[in-house]
Amino acid sequence: MEQLLQILTELHPDIDFENHTALIDDAVIDSFDIITIVGEISDVFDVEIPADKIVPENFNSASALYKLIKSLD
């Protein structure tokens, strides 16, 4: 989880990713951020996120994103 939080914090240092649960809904991250996040996750966690998993509910919080990563591991 720490590596994921580091990836997210590098994109937006001013956001509390541990507690924010509406990253997409509140427009904290956008489509460009998602592309960056997917690439970083691929490099750091050695998993590929399929296109059908790139949906708002998987990117609305760090915990949801981490759960997705673990399901692909």
C-alpha cells in the first residue's frame, strides 16, 4: 500500500489519499492521471490492469485501487 500511496502522492501532493474516497467523483484525478497511475502500477507492481477494470469504482480511493492490484497479482 505504501508504494501505491507514494505513486498517488507524487501526482497530487496536496491530497490525503489514505482517507479520500471519491477521487473520481470529486474530480481529484482525471483521465490523464489514470493513465499515469496505470503505467506506474504496471512498473511497480508488475501487473497489467485490463481495460474493463479501468472504471470509477476501482479508482475512487487508494484502498479500492490497492484491492484491484491485489486481485490481479
